[in-house]
Amino acid sequence: MSKYDKEIKKLNPIQFFVTQQNGTEKPYDNEYNKEFRDGIYVDVVSKEVLFSSKDKFDAHCGWPSFINPINKDNIKTNMDISHGMIRTEVRSKEGNSHLGHVFDDGPNGNLRYCINSASLIFIPKEEMIDKGYKAYLYLFEESK
């Protein structure tokens, strides 16, 4: 029994397949690949904060890609040897949702967190206060 059983029951079929069965959604045919407004991305199950639009880039791979999580303590990684390759799987720490994979081929020597849209909820900057994420507005303050 997980403390997120109620949230898991609310998932649509692709969200369940990706987060609970380690699936992968179709490239380019997903909700957030082309989303570039200011905001944060949270785990669809646990609602824990994962990524910022400030760290998102178009990797031309068909899935949302980020160079860093907002807080590395909110993710965990595992070796994935499925599909005849060795990859590093990325999961949310609290919700244990399968998110995607991380690769070492990001821009300027950074990592590339290649994440399934189905594992995420995008919270636009304008809605962050109303949805309880005011503490993360600092990510979008202009430096002086």
C-alpha cells in the first residue's frame, strides 16, 4: 500500500503506463515537449517539485529535456539495462514514479534529463502561488 494510491488511481492510461510500469510515451506526441513558458514541473503522482523551465531546452529528441533538477534530493537514479542498452533511469524520490532517463550529452557538458511528459504536471509561473508553490518563485526573479 502506497500513500499515493489515491493519486495513482486518478492517472490516465499513458500516465499509469509511464510512471508505474516504466513505460515511455511516443516522442514528439506528448504534452510538454514544446512547452517553454516560465514555470515548474512536478511529479504527476506525488506533486514533488522536479524541474524548472529555466533548465529546459529543446534536445530535438521528442521529449522534454532539462539540464538539472531543481533539487537533486527529489530524484533518484537506477541502472536500466532494458532494451539492450545501459542507461540511467530517473525516478521521483517520494512518489517513486518512473520519469525517464538521464544522459551525459546535454549542452555545454551538462547532463540531459530526458523526461516523459506523462510523468509531469506543468505549473505555469502565474499559477504557482495558487497551487502552493510560492517558495519556488525565486527561480524566475531577475538578477540585478
